[in-house]
Amino acid sequence: MAIYEFICPKCGNEFELMRPMSESDSRATCPKCGAIAKRQVSSFGSKTGFYVKVPEKPPFRKKARKTQAK
């Protein structure tokens, strides 16, 4: 089983689904609005012993633009 990250193009909701690797290409619907969501490219963590190691850098994602009020 793997955890896949999705983002809804309609409402912007980000969510995760745990599913078998054989279903990695299956469509996912947004739990908020029901639209077809797009799978995100994400990083992974691995467990060694009693510690969970995660990457030092965050995964590649578009940063939200900040709007400046005048």
C-alpha cells in the first residue's frame, strides 16, 4: 500500500489516499466537491529502526502567490 497525494483543480482541496500500487493510475474524486482530482508528485519518507527519515527539502510544489494590498 502506498499513500498518494491529490489536488482538486476545481476547489483546490489537497488530500491523500492510501491504495495499492496496482491502483496508482486510478482516478480519484475530490471528497469536498466530487470533481476528478490530479495526482501530485510528492516525496517519500522511510523508516529505519525507530526513526522516520524525511527529505530535508520539501517536494516540488507551486507556491501560492501573495497579493499585496495598497
